[in-house]
Amino acid sequence: MSGLEVKKPRACILGIGGTELSNWEKGFFREADPYGFILFARNVEDHNQIRTLTDQLRDVVGKNNVPILVDQEGGRVMRLKPPHWRKIPAAGVFGELVDKSPEDAREAAYINARLMAMDLREAGFNTTCAPVLDLRFPGMSDVVGDRSYGADVARVVVLASAVSAGLLDGGIAPIIKHIPGHGRAAVDSHKDLPIVSATRAELSEFDFAPFRQMKDVMAAMSAHLLFTAIDDQRPGTVSATIINDVIRGDIGFENLLISDDLSMEALGGSIASRTHECLSAGCDIALHCNGKRTEMEEVVSMTPLLSGAALLRSQNFTNQISSFKIDKPSSSQLTDWRMRLADLLAPVWQAEDTGT
């Protein structure tokens, strides 16, 4: 290998089993060289432990800008939790605040995201799987529920844009989800395959619209839903029709496309076949979250090194991570932000829940 060549990472993001890397994981990750990692509550104990772990992940692949992801939305989806981290309101809280003051809701969403980014940076993360752009539809599964900013496209876009801006200003790359829209899921895709029977016109006007308006965000996560009006055989994550005609076409999203977790029960077949199918359909990166050894070995066995358009998109995303230059806020500025957030949220959320 010449001095000008750079080793290409493998087109997958993997989880780990516990709160520290095992010797097997160190060797496996060093050899496999995944594009990135994702951590969950099972991997988190406190500030010192998680920072040690994220540093170890960088060391094992030898890259300071390796994407290290976490699902930190707020509400039900928080991997960094009290008492070590502040309690974060769900997206739906900001949606409620819009009814009282749209400008206050936008400001609160930004400040909350900025504070969240600071917590994530200190823990060693550079990416979060948020914001959620899915619309909230009545009668649907609560797998989305208050993770959504609401049922109105404009409301979702205003608040999600503020969240993205706050994350970026705090040095955290957002991943919008779940493209092209998860709000009509009548069952939990972690357990079963949601089947959506809305027409293509309805989907394009409503479900796809927030993603279309935020298509310039550098990464998106796919949805494991079957859209019968578009492809009645294959869920979105493994459907070339959904990815090419809808995500890349109708929505116009040209950046990094990451699958949702391949271990979710919405997808059938082996982990190896799910991996092959999602990459063949057009996902750039296969995401596997549970940290199970045998499943990760299957993922890696079916995952090529990044190349072509997927490599360029992945490089653009890691370049964004590398470009962050963050001025750490002073203690007084942090106090001002927290007090302001508590005041803004007071009409819809208890001020003491904003934490310290």
C-alpha cells in the first residue's frame, strides 16, 4: 500500500455487548474495520466509563473521526439517562408548545439540542440518531407516538430543523429518521412488519414531505415498513424501488443512507441475508445493533468495503464530523441556557425536569 492510499472501511455500523470492549471485540473490530459503532443503554454506566469506552472504539480502528452513534432523542428514547445526565423532554412536548408559541417552541428545541450535544460530546459521541421526522397519525402504533413532533408537516420541519441546527452547533452530526416515513406503522417494527396501505399520492404529500424539506441533512436512517402502493413485496430498507424511486427520487435525498437495525423482527430471513439485501437495494451502510457475536460475524461476512457513491457519501459524513470546531460554553452560559429552557417549557413540561 502506498503512502497515499487510505484503507476503506467496511459498509456496516456495529454495536457492542457490554460496558467495555472484550478482547474478542477488540480483535474483531480491528480486523473488520466497520464504518462506525452504535451504543445503547446496556453500554452506559456513568461519565468516566462511557468516555473510556468511546475512546477505546476510536483507538481500536485508529480513527478519531469514526462515527460513534447513539439514539438520544429524549422522552422514551434516551441512552444517557438520569441521574448522570439530565432528563430530556420527548419531541411531542415541543410539538405541544407550538400551539402556545411557535417561536418559543423553536427556541426551546434549539437550546435543548445544543445542551444535548454538549452532553454527547463530553461522552465521546459525534453522532446521534435524531431528529425523528415521522408524522404522528391517529390510531397508529406508539412505536413513534410522542417521538414525533406532531401531525403537521410544517411543524415537524420547523422543530426538526431547529434540533439539527442545535446538534450541529454543538458538534454532533444528526441522522434523520425513519426515511421515507414511519408514522403510519400500525405495529411495532421491532416485533413485526408494519404494512402501510396509503396511496402513493398520500404518502408523497404527507409522509415523505418532511424528509423532502430536510434532504440536505448528511445522513438518514431507513424505515422497515411495507408500502403496498409502491412495493408490496419488500420493506423499505430492502426495497430497491423504495430507495431509488422514493428516497433518492421523490424525496431527492442524496446523502448517506443507513439501514435501521437489521436485527429487528420486521425483516425476515437470516442476518446475513438481511445485510446482503439492504446493501443490494441501495442502503450505503448496514446497521446492526445488538452486539451479538454470531450475528455480527454474519453481518461482516456479507459486507463489502465501501466503494463508489457509498464511499463518497460516507466520506462526506465523516468530513462533517471532522470539521466540527466547538467553543465550550462557559458555566454562566450553561446556566442561562438551562434557565431559559425551563422558562420556555414551563407551559407544557415541569421546569424541574430540565435537570442540571
